[in-house]
Amino acid sequence: MRVVSLLPSATELLCAAGGGALLVGRSHECDFPADLAHVPVLTRARTHAGSSAAIDAEVSASLAGGAGLYELDERQLAELAPDVILTQSLCDVCSIDLRTVERVAAGLPRRPLIVNLDPKSVFDVFDDLLRVGEAAGCGEAAERAMVALRARYWSAVDFVNPYVPGPEVLFLEWADPPFCGGHWTPALIEAAGARHALNAAGAKSRRITPEEILESAAERVVICPCGFDLGRTRLEHGLLTRTRWWPLLPAVLEAKPGAIALVDGNQMFNRPGPRLVDAFEWLVGWINGREELVPEGFPVEYPAVGSD
């Protein structure tokens, strides 16, 4: 079995199912587990690094013009002759679009199975683990891995008091312009015992105005920009502290230690893979004061209020 993954979360699902050795090609963003670094890279981004605002403008212009944000090495993909291609239709901003993958796959001498992932919740992610494992011939191992992840999820839920209203959480997936969390994130926040008024479970992440942010009166803030590591997230936090609305947030005004969290979104909440359970365990521990739930090495920092 020869598998190509064009999506970081799909690569992690494949490895969780015991199929890492089957991977013959990957996207440029597939960086976990680290021992897959030798696998050929088949994609690259057309956008350029810059400020959050510049990246957002470039992405918006590309999408409006009908141009994809990523390029696929079609020749190398053909040479790899995959049996299975793992991809997604969830978000054209996150990885190469499904239409391009289907077009290229249709022209291969032996047409591969395309596994399209489109999760809206953590339970969809559990189902995707089974789908990926089945496609790669690792069905039994995938089922064991899924059962273990579900057990960890429900064990974390046991620490949530459903009768006590939790804090309002502002979950920022982008800083400039601000976007609130979507897809699986609102449901995870609610399952962890908090509230997320700015978006509904399963809805796409969306751009939000300063007025909406202030109206939500968030008592906790998670800064978790999509695709950024913890170092870049620190810079985004600095940008946010200089906005006119930041000092007016209850999370800032009350100055409670740990009320603001910087998280490596590239590795955690932004990827609908096995480590979404790590992110949920941290979320439950953070909201409910149960530090023992936080996974070892979880990439998070709690800046002092007013720091940049």
C-alpha cells in the first residue's frame, strides 16, 4: 500500500492508525511525527510570509481571483503511483483544494482512492481515523487508536461541572483582522465547561468586529492563529494588545493570572487530528483549574496582562 497525504491532520491520523510506513508523499506542512521528514514533499504555498493583515489580503485576493493558494507537484505525484491519496474539502485556505487533487488523480495511469476529510466536530475526527485506517489497510489498529482517543476525551469531560456556568471564551484563530474559532472549536469549548457566544458548533471560523468582541465580554482569551507556531503567536499577542478594544476586555480588566493563553495553533487546535484530544484536555484543565489534565509539553504560554 502506497499512501500520499496532502493534509497534516491526515498524516497524523494515518500514523495513529499505524500506517506511517506506508506514506510515500506528503504536503509541505506535514511536520508531525518528526520521523517523516524524509518523505518527499509534493506541495508548496503560493502566498508569501508577512504580517497577518498582509497574509489575509493576499489570501482574499487569490480566492477572489479563482487562484488556488497551493501548488501540487503533479509529475512527482505520478511517479509515486499512490494507491490512496488523503486530502480534504474543509478549507481551501488550509491546504490544496479537492478539485485539483481529483483532476490530477483522474489523469494517473492507475487511479488512486481519494479519501476526502471534512470534519466538523471531534467526533467526526474519530470517524476520520477509522476511514483513514480502513483505506490504508490498518482498520484494526485504527479502531484501537480511536477507542483510546474517545476514552481520553470522555475522561476529561468527567472533570467538568455541568451545573456551573463557565466563563465566556474569546478564541482567536487570526489576529488581524480578528477571526473567531469555528468548526470543532466552539463545541470543544462548551464541552470543557465554558461558553463561546461568537460562533456556533460546526460553523466555519469567521471574521468578527471589535464591537462583537466587546459585546461577548470574554473572561478568558485563547490566541491560537491558524498555522502559526508559539513564537509567531507571541508577536500576534503584541499586535492585539495595541488595539483599542483589547484593554476593554474583562479578561484584561480583571487581570487574573492565566486568563489569557497563547497556544501553538499550527500543532494543536487548528489540526483536526489525534492531538485535538490533547488540546481538549488542556482546555478542560485550563477552564476548570485541573492542571493535572494538561498533557506534558503542551505548547502554551500565559502572558502577564499588559505584556506585549
